[in-house]
Amino acid sequence: MTAWGAAAPIRVRLAAWYTLVLTLMLVVYAAATFVAVRHEFLEQLDDELHADFEEAEGLLASAVDGRVSWPGDRHHDADSEADRGSDIWSAAGEQIYRSPASAVLPPVAPAAATSAPRYASIVAGGHRWRTLVGTTSVGGHTVVLRVSRSEDRLQSQLWEVLVVLALGLPVVVALAGIGGYILARRALTPIDHLASEARRITADRLHERLSVPNQTDEIGRLASVINDTFARLEASFDELRRFTADASHELRTPLSVIRGIGEIGLGETRTPAEYKEAIGSMLEEVDRLTTLVEALLRLSHGDAGTVRLSREPLELGQLVRDVVSSLGILAEERSQRLIVDAPDHISVKADRLVLREAVTNVVDNAIKYGPERSTIAIHVRAADGVATLTVADEGSGIAAEHRARIFDRFFRVDEARSRDRGGTGLGLAIAKWAVEIHGGRISVDNGPNGGSTFRIRLPVDVESPGIHHEQATQSGGGQA
């Protein structure tokens, strides 16, 4: 049953559940109806018995000799009915009168003379009787009066009601099952339409979208979610195609240079110095290829989640000073000045090598694209549990349309200048990955006086001693 239920179509399962629930509700309703009808019939029968009791009580009279008499000739027609009877007994249990219909009933117990009137059901002679026993006083004598009616007619009426309920229930359940299936099929028709539309959208047609006739209902929201998924898939495919094209282009350029140098070197005899120069040029391109391949491998490992970080408490200010010290020679070549404002005791929990690479790429980018004889300001601050590293240059800034893609792989604002300076277009992409894998964020804005301002935000290491001592109030550092 479970395997069938899992394999059955949704419309069948919905119809089955609907039918099952409705069947249970109908069974409960039918049972409650039968109990209510039976109770009502019994009340009617008891009312009739009460009327018979009052009528019989009014017919009792006291004889001349002081005994209680029953005018049978006046009540003969009523007592002669086969389904009703009357009994009169003295307080001592002596029978005074008994109608033919009540002859099958057992005698009235003497204790009934001292008890309150009561109704009871008795089975006698193969039939079920409803009786009312009570006491009354006639001429100073207390007698017990019992009136009775057969329950055969009541049982017959209840049986008719039960037959109607039993025969009508399967018909109603069958109609409910058919109606539930039709309703489920009509309700799920839009899903079939969505499935047929989604089936025709392939990798070459990711620009197409599902039609959403009503965005407010469940089907419309489902179609909107599917369309959003297709949009993300389309963006991923476009990024993959662009990445493949860019990677191919980047790899082709140094290979073409190496091939060209080799062909020129083999075209005619050269001096040892010329061969040495050609080999040196080829090695430079090989180094460029190696750097590019290593960067691609690093990003691919990051995308696959196979990079294992060795997290440890790390003073961000000291890391910045180490990076500035290693890149100082590049800034000196361009007559640039590096100003560092990085107080101690701002600690983050990170992998030193990975985070150092992110900071190195950001600072190296500022050196490359900052003008000569300019200033690059690097600040480290901590506030509200977040450490912020800011790198601001005095370059031309980044246009708004380029900021959203500045961290994309192989993206360059100026293709020619980037290649002339040895860039691969992967430095900021690696920086973004390195920051985000540590739970941080990286962003870029244009500075108030021009230039670009990169901000790296990382959660501070709350377990590091002295972190509460240093927030955003201390300052320190130097310049290189």
C-alpha cells in the first residue's frame, strides 16, 4: 500500500485521501444521526406511555365494597390492541387487572409500590416492550399501575433508517471519490502545463521563462520560483561560457608569444646572446602561464570546497604591515607612498596564507592602478564585532557599471593597461573568495576625492585576549 501510494499520481492520492476523510466524516455523521433518531423515537414512545398512564389512571375507580375496580368495558378497545397493555397490582403484589397484551410481561415487583415512576425496556415473549410503572391512590388504596407498548414498530423504523444510511453511504462515497478525482485533476492541470513548458527549456533556451497567469496563488508562486531558478542557471551558464572564453584567451596569449619567439629563433641563425634573450622572453611567458594556471587551480579548489583552512588568531594590523613591507619595492618604483594606520590587538581568526593573499591582491591592485607619485592609505579599524580593512588609492576610480563586475574572473576595466602590467584578471576574484571563505565581505566604492576604496570586513576573534581593549579608538602605524 505504501509503495503504491508513493508511485500513484498526485491526483489519485488526493482523491483517495479526500474520499477516505469524507468517508470517516460520513460514518461519524451517520452514527450520530442514528443515535439522535433512536433517542427521538424513544422519547416519543415514552410520551405515548405517559399519556397511556394518565388515561389509565383516570379510569381507575373505587368499588362499593371498597376495592379498586377497572372498567374494562370502557377501555376494552385500547387494551385489546396487541402492541399495548395495562396492569394493575396492589401494594402487596396482588394482581387486580391485566390486559391480554401484557400477559407475557413478568409481574410487577412489590417494591414498585414505594418507588418513583420509572421507564424500562423488557424483553418478553420474543418481543421488546417499553414500560412505565408508577403508583396511584384510589379510594385511599395505593395501587401500582403499569402501562406498556411494544417496541416492534420503533425497531422497524430504526431499521429503515439504518438501511437508508447503509445503502446511501457507499453511493455518496463513490460520488465523492469521482468528484474528488475530477477536482484534483482540474487543480493540477496548471502543474501539467508548467511541466510541459519547463520540459522544452534546455541549456540552449535558458532565456525562456514559464508563463505565470496568476502570481498570487500557489501555482503562480511555484512558477515564479522556477523562473528565478532558470534565471540563476542562465547567469551561471553565461558566467561559465565567459570564464571559458576568457581563460582560453588568457592562455592563448602567452602560448602565441612563446610560439612566435620560437619560430623567430628557428628562422635563422642567432648569436648566443640573442638565443639567451629569446629563451628569457619565453621563460617570462612560462612564468605568466604558471601564475595563471596556479590562480585558476586555486579558484577551482575554492569552488569545489576542497581548500582546508588552518584558522588561528591573527593580528590584522601586523598582517597588513607584513604585506606593505613585501610590496614596498613596487610602490617605490612608481614613487608612491604607502600610509598604514593599523593599531594592534585587532585580531581575526583566519588562515594566514589565504588571508595574506587577499590583502596582497588588493594592495597590489591599488599600486598598479594608482597614479605615480600618489598616496595609498591603508586603515584597520574594529567596531561592533567587525574588523574593517580599508585600502584607498588616488586613481581615476571605477565607473558604477563596472563595480558590480570588478570581482569577476578575468574582468578588467582597461584590458590593455592590465596586460601591460602583468595582470591576469584573477587577483580580485581570489581576494573575494579568500575573504568570503572566512565569513567576511569585500566591496569597492569611489572615494570622496576620487580614486577607489576597497573595504574588507571580517568578524573579529572574540576569544582573542585584548580584543575588548581595542575597538575603533586607538590609532597607530607608519608609512613606507
